Amino acid sequence: MKKLLKHHETYLVIIIVILSAVITSRNANFFTAENMFDLLKSNSFYGIMAIGVLFVLISGGIDISFPATATVAEYIMAVVIINMGGNIVVAVLIAVVVGSILGFVNGLLVYNFRIPSIITTIATMNIYYGLLTFITGGKWIYSLPDWFRSFAQIRLLTFYNADGAAYGLSIVTFIWLLVVLAAVFILRFTLLGRGIYAAGGDRKAAVRAGINVFFTETFVYTFMGFLAGLAGVVQALLVQTVAPNSIVGKELDVIAMVVLGGASLAGGKGSVTGTLLGVALLAILQNGLTLMAVPPVWYEFFVGVVILVSIGFSSLQAKKKSGNTSVIELSLEEAAE
Amino acid sequence: MKKHAGIIILCICFMLLVPGLFAGGQQEAADGELEIATVVKITGIPWFNRLEEGVKQASSELGVKAYQIGPSDADPAQQVKMVEDLVSKGVDAICITPNDAKALEPAFQKAADKGIAIITHESPDQKGKDYDVELIDNVKFGRHFWDMLAKYMGDSGDYAIFVGSLTVPLHNLWADEGLKYAAEKYPNMNLVTERIPCGEDQELSKQKTLELLKTYPDLKGIIGFGSLGPPGAAQALKEKGLDGKVSVVGTVLPDHAAPYLKEGSMQHGILWDPKDAGFAMTWIAKQVAEGKAITNGMEIPGLGKVMLDGDVIKVDAVIDITKDNVDSFGF
């Protein structure tokens, strides 16, 4: 129990449980399989990008450009499948290849010029987005192919509610699930994953330890681009409209979810579980505010309060720990484990 | 040296390119035809691309040299500079949708000193203009949404409102006017919650609609201001098999709304056509530049009779978009 309390994730779970209980007491429709599956579907887009941001944050960087990357990948994908046809595999391939290339450029710039990643990616965001607006003239795309439309409606598990409307595990949620599994695998079980943590924790030490920082750094930005491209496809599947300005502006929401999940802006810290909980917390909160009939003018206020409370809890705990424990006690504690 | 060569080549390319970009505007007007420039808030978005079509139509139909320019983002300072440039160039009239009414006043004064006509759009209280053109009456426009919603869902029952954000002036003005009107005319229509700021984000509108359905099971209608609100709502309704049972009325671009109107998950769109605004501004600018008077009840070709209210010209050019006419607009 005591060990559990040391984890940031534990506090998130507690807050999510309390929040869910409050919402359910006000509106029983919250805690239903239908609402949960709806939430999982509509948050897949955020969830996929959050995993990418997690990797970049762990490696000690930050990426602001991913919504622009997602938009460019989504737009190119849409133009190609409308004009040349194809299938869902082709669509995903185009988007992730474009996304990966743009992400790779970010990685190269950050590694070679050692410009702070926030500046680099603000610059590339403007370049990617600016070029897209210039070339497309801001034109929206509505007429996506029928096969693209019907793919979005695939469900792996189907249930029916009282009114006979179908719901269930959407293919879109399944894509998110695959991304999560891949992320856990890379971070937990590969040398690359260890290298990302090491480079973010202490870059110099990582270099001395023989970790290829060039590889880890370009990998995290490329992976971010890859996932941004995938998220772009998911967004297009969800809304069936591609508008050049529909994703840009969401970067801070996603970064907030990941930081809420315990990733450190200073690098070296963060977990997939935490990130999922961060996404879940903000998603449930947004969902719950409407379900509890809270007037919309209060939405932002409550989002701010919940972020502060969740971060505050675990920071306070961390502070208590570092304040109370002397070096010897710490080593004893570690020995006891 | 190699490095310098690169820079020099770049400079030369730049110098070669830049005059080319502006050359279109610099050709002398042939045999004294009027030159009328339109300055929009921002270039490269669908709304003003459509407005430009009206300007081009006016150019060919009215025999004037009319064209459209605008800043790359909605920047008041850039607009001021563009107006000043047009004044020094000596155009005959300037049509403009201002980003900032106040910032433009000194530039308009300079134009007036040189006898250049100024026609504004979406800025009825603008100082220094000759005329302002409005294609909708905001009060009537707002009320129209409630009339249409009542037509589809009946004059009693629960409904909700989407706006682009709580700070978009026009959306909230329409909502205010409509609610005042509904309080008297449709007392049995019940707004379930305050207006929800999601109308500029289709995915968010979809999510909010799903949540509304779970919170207010008797919901019968949604009014959406902001062009992405109604399609998002329609998608959610379709997904839950409630298309047609909950009515959706809102501002939409016709081509975007077409699939939803046709499948019946959305009932009615209300908008005005920016192309009409481009045409109307240029038409009025031509009248003023030629020294002709604008009078109450005179007719703008293709748009109908005007109502003159001081120096504000109102034309009732609201378009109703339904499944039957949605393909006829071409935007």
C-alpha cells in the first residue's frame, strides 16, 4: 500500500474514481458501457498523439509541431485517395510516411543544431502549416471515398442499447490500442526504450554510457511524426471532413494530458499507464461536465481546478518524501525493497 | 565565397519574383475603366475565396477592373497599409471588410481627401465610409433559426444551442436575439443548457451531442452557429439512430452539409452567400464612383431591392439550404 502511494498514477486513479462516482451520482448514464465505448472512440485521436508526446517528453524534448504534421499528413492522404483511389492500408501508409518524414526533419534539426526543441518545433509548425495553407488555399475536403466512410463504422464488438442503436469497440479505438501496446513494448523491453529514458534523464551520462543519442533523438521525433500521421487518419475517419485548421491549436491539450499523467517537462520521467490515465481524466472530466449539466461557461474553470488538484497531490507527496528522508534512510528504504 | 553566392542568388530570385507578384495590380486600367479594389480580412480561407468569385463576376459583368487582395492573417495593421497603398495608387473605389474599424479611420480620411469611395461590409458603425453593405439583418437572421427549428421539431420541447466560442460576437448576438424572440413566440421551447462553445470543431460538436443525448433524453432540436457544429451533431445523431428524431438547424457551407441534409440527419441550413457580398460591394462602389445616388428600393441585379438606413445598405439575401436545393449553390 505504502509503495503504491509513491506512484503518481495511484493518485490519478483515486481522482478518476472519485470523479466518476460524483458524475454517476448525478447522471447514471455516465457509467454505462455505451458511454465508455463512445469516450474511447472519440478520444482515440488524442490518445494516439499523447503517446507520441510522451516519447518526446521522456527524451527531454518537446514537440509543438505535431498538430501541423498531422494536418499535412491527413491532407495529403485525403487528396491522394480521392484522386487516385486506394484502400485503407494505402491511406494509413501515406499518412504515416509523410508524418514520419516531417518528424524526422524535426529530429535532425534538434540534434544537429542543438536549438531548443520548443523553438525548432514552433518554427517547423509554422513552416508545415504555412506551406499547407499556401498550397491548398485553405480549402476543405468533404467528399471522402465511400470505403473510407464505411471503414470508420467497423466495430470489433457490437452491442445494442435500449433503443436498438448499435455501439461497441470501434476499429478506431483498436488502432489506439495497438499504438499503446507498441509503446509499452518499446519503452519496457528494448534497449531503445532504455536509451530514451537515459538521454532524457542525463544526456551527458547517456553519451558516456555509450547510448547513441543521435538515434534515440531522431527516433522519438520520427515516432511522434508517425503517430501524428496516424492520428490524422483517425481524425479524418471520425469526422469525415479534412479542414486545414481543425487540428492546429490542440497541441497544448495533448501536452497537458501527458504532463498530467506524470511525464516531466525536464525529461527522463513518464509512463504509458500515466499517459493513458491523463487522457482518461481530461476526457472523463469534459464528458462529465456536460452530463452533470454544468453550464459551459464553467468548463475551463473546472478543467483548471482538476489539473491543479491532481498534480498538487502527487507533488506534495514527492516534496514530503524528499523533505523528510535523509540519505541514509533513503538507502535503507531501498535496501528494504 | 560559395556561401555568398547562395545569398546573392537568393536575393536576385527575390527581386525577380516580387515585382511579378504585384504586377497584376499594376497594369494601367484600359481606356479609363473604373478600378475597384476589394480588401478582405484574410486571404486563403473558403469564405473569402467565395467572396472573390463575386468580385470577379462583378468585374466581368459590370465592365470595371475589380480585384481582391487581403493580408495573410487577420491583421489590422496590414489592412491599413493595403488601403494606404491603394490610395497612393489612385484607385477609384475601395471595398473592404474591416478587421478593426477604428484603425482604418485615418486611412479612410486620406481616401476621402483624394475622392476615393469607401464601401464597407460587416461594419455598419464604421466612421469614414461612404456606405456599408449588409446582406443580413442580424436580428431577423437570429430569429429565423428559431422559426425554422420550430418548423421541424414543433413549437414545444427541449433544444440546445452551439456557438463557435463564447466570444464570437455575431454567433452570440444571433443567439441573444433568437432567445429573446423565442421567449415571446415559442414559450414552450425549452433551452436545456447554456450555449455550448463547440461550433468551430466538428469532432467536439459530435462528442457534445452524444453527451447531450445522454443528459437530456427528451432533446428534440439543436441550433448550431459556426459551420462545423451542425455536421458534428448530425454525425452523432446518425450514429445513435436518432437522425430525423432530433432536428438540426444551423449555419453551414452547402457542400459540406450536403451528405447530412440528404441522409436526413440534418434538416436545414441558413447562411448568406459571401459571393453576393463581393458582387454587391463592387456594384455599389461603381455607382458611387460614377456619382450616381443610392436610393431606397433600388435594385442590385440578382440580389433584389435595397433598404437604405442612413449610410447602411441592407439587402435581404439570406439563403435557406435544404436537401432539395443544396447542390445548386456551388460552394
